[in-house]
Amino acid sequence: METISVVLSVRNEELKIERTLSSLRWADEIIVVDNGSMDKTADIARQYGAKVIRSNNNLMLNVNKNLGFTMAKSDWILSLDGDEVIPPELAKEMREVVSQNVNGYWISRKNILFGKWIQHGLWWPDKQLRLFKRGMGKFPCKHVHEYLVVDGPTAELTVPMVHYNYETVSQFIRKMDEIYTENEVISHVAAGYRVVWQDAIRFPMSDFVKTYFAQGGYKDGLHGLILSMLQAFYSFIVFAKLWEQEKFIERELAVEIVEEELVRARAELRYWIFSAKINETHNAIKKIWYRVLRKYAR
């Protein structure tokens, strides 16, 4: 029978990691790369029989995930975060499929944000390439949100994992500031990005429209609206930090040119509002009318 190692890279997860580890009793091996935790994360991991590897905290989180992969001994590796849980049905499915002729599997992820399973926007199905044959996969370590890269064919599993994502707004803002936007800025700078003032409006507007309208975040009610606005705020902070990278370069902006950019943004917003109305209404006449309005919105 093919064996499976679970590799986690964590930092200060004492409040969540026990829930994760208790869902991994089926695993042949558990490896926890502890990224300089200052709490009881490592002690809790050892209580569950995990092999704990101490490592310095790295802003590029995936470096230590790759380190954990090199320590695994099983035929397959499941890469997991300290706030993710493997339901019994998923563990059973993984056991059944690892003998098939593929090198990796994508797993959908149920994101629980602010106490609710978010079923639209960025957060569902949120497929992650996490299960792979040992030696056949690793993270490129170019961006914090990158996918694992697997050599050879991949397939999809049917049962999702559960991700207990942000539980408080403060947690979202802290991670956004300390981890995710910092990595985003590094990637933009490496790609040669130069600040254009219009992006102060376009970055957040683009992310809001994509998350709330194009990806259906409006279907998740108030949660969807708040999360879409937080995502827009995230993009605005990325822009502001890029501006900071250029030493807060000064630029005079006439009200008229800012107005012009805001009018353009308003037209884009109206286009997507009508698109959502077209998708939501079952009235054929209204669909036609909304299409006409959308045509002239931009």
C-alpha cells in the first residue's frame, strides 16, 4: 500500500494546530516545520507524534514548505497549513487514489471566513494542488500565493478540505500587512512595476469588481460584500506600499484628472452591476433591458 506523509509549515498556531493534527491520525508520517514559533505549537505537534523541524521564519513561506518535503519518507506528500482540516471522507479518497497513474491531485478547499463557509468569489472552490508523489513537486518560491508545481499528470479529488481562514478582521489586516502585501510588493518590484497614480484607484476597483461581481461574491450576502471590500483594501495597500518603495514620489493632481478617472471607474462599476442583474433575473424582458443599459454603461 502506498504511504502518505503530511507536511505542515507553521508559526504560532497553538490555537488551531490541534484541530488540524487531530484530523491526521490516518497519516503514515507527520512533519511539522516550525518557523520560529514563540508559543506551544511545537509541543502540541510532538504530542501528536509529529516530527518537528525548527527553522527560521522566512517571509517567503514556501521555502520552509519545500524544506519539509525533503524530510518526508512516504511515497506521497500532502502539503497542509496549520489551519486546514482533512475530513475522514477526504482521507479515505486519498488512500484510494494514490495508486493511480498520476503524480498529483488538486483538492477543493472550503474556506470558513468570519464564521461562514464562503461559496463564491476567491474562496470557492479554491482548488489547491497539495497531494503529490514524493520527489515530483515543490513550490517555486516566487510568490506567497503561488501553487505547488508537480512534474507530470495531475487529477482532481472530489471531497474538499476545510480551511478555517480569517476569524477576525484584525487577523485579516495583520496578515495582509505583515505577510501578503509585502510579498506582493516584492513581486511587483521584481517585475519592474513603476507607480502610476491612476493605479491608486484602479487597483482596488479592479479587485472589488472581480471579487464581488465577476466571481459572484454578492451571492454571499454581507460576508461577500465585506470580504470584497477588504480585498479591494488589500490591493490599495499594495499600491500604497509600492508608492512607498519609490520614496513617496510627489505629483500634483488636478481635480479634473482625478474626476476623469473616477468617472471611468463608475462606468466600469455600472457595467458589472448590470451584468449581475442579468444573471440574477429570470424575467426575459428585464434581461434584454439590462443588456441595453450595460451596452451603454462604459
